[in-house]
Amino acid sequence: MNRDESVRFATKYLEDLLSFFGINVAVWSTIDDQVIQLSVPSTSLNSLLIGKNAGNLRALQHIVSMGLTMKNAEITRVNIDIADYKHQRMERIEKKAEGWINKVRQTGES
């Protein structure tokens, strides 16, 4: 299975998994280097899909990745972002880090 087929399979596979839970949405997909990026729009079940400490989100990534592996896909690494959760989390972490950096600069403490 080539790169394009891998992306189409991963997208359809995730859409089918979500529809099993009654979530009928179109999944947006791209390839960054050797990772398939799948983006799920916001729904009323975001917290269920993400789960505590993003455990459900990681499980979904693993399931889709294993599906690709079973199909002998060229690309098997998958990153799923639900309702921009990972992007927002990254921004919060960056802001915390900037705050710590500024504090160290002001106080001179490390």
C-alpha cells in the first residue's frame, strides 16, 4: 500500500471507528514526513474521544496504526488530533515555558 493509499485507508478507518460510536464526521488528513496527520472536528463527545490524560486518543492512534500495519502500508505512524486538542495543549505548554524562562531571567535563579 503506497503513501496515498495509506492516507486514504487511515482516514476511512478512523471515520468508520467514529461512526461506530455514532459520530459521523469527515476526517481531514495530511502527511508530514513519515506520519499521517488525522484531524477530527469538534463534536459533543470530544471528552469521551480524548479520555483522561488523552488515553482514549492514544488508543485510537494505536488502533489506526495497527490497521495500517496489518495492510502492509508504507506509512504506519499516525497522529490524531481531536478538536485541535493537541495544538491547544502545545500552546499552553509553550506559554508555561515562556513564563518560566522570563522568571529565571528576572530572578537569575535556575
